[in-house]
Amino acid sequence: MSNTNSTPNTQSSRKSQNSHDTNDSVRNERKENEADGRRPTPMEVLRQARAQLTELTGLVPETVSSFEQTEDGWSVEVEVLELARVPDTMSLMASYQVELDPEGQLTGYRRVRRYERGRADTRGGR
């Protein structure tokens, strides 16, 4: 009988491989858009934001909590796992504000808050 549980190293390898696969598909989408002369769709912008943030920080986004088009491009708030702990409810999460130009290229990011996964948000709806 074999052990089918993943070790942290294999899980890390899978995350890294998934990140590379995502980055490759984002690059392909970007090339297609440039060849067509069209702007990226909102879903393409979201994929690009997640992939570029991962590439810069090494943190894998878990969810996008807000997304809007601005005068200068796009603004996205992304939730990431910063520090895994046991139990999982004690893990440290972070919210990053990511700014992108109209074509979906990351122009800046900043961490706007950090919190434990199991804590309710006390900042009134954010």
C-alpha cells in the first residue's frame, strides 16, 4: 500500500509548476492581443494581475476580492497566503492592491493589510 499524501515539497513543486503554466498562458494571451491589436478582456486582466503578482512576490493568490476599471487602467485587490500555520485558521493572509495599465501590465502593488485567516474583518465591509 502506498502513501498518496503529498509532502510539502511536492505541493510546493506543484504550485511552482502551476504558476509557470499560468505565466505561460498569460504570455500567450498577451501576444495574441498584441497581434490582434485589441485590449485584453477583464478575465485576461485578472489572470495577468495574478500571474504578475506571483512572479514578483512568490506568493500565490487565493482569491480576488475586488476588481475595477480606473481612468489609468485597472485596480485589483488580491488575497494571498503569506504564512501557513497549523491550524489553518491561524495562517497569515494578506491583501494586496495591484494597479495595472489599460493593457493589463502591472504598474505597482502594495500590501494594504495583513490578518489571520480565521479572523472576521472589523473594518466595516472590506
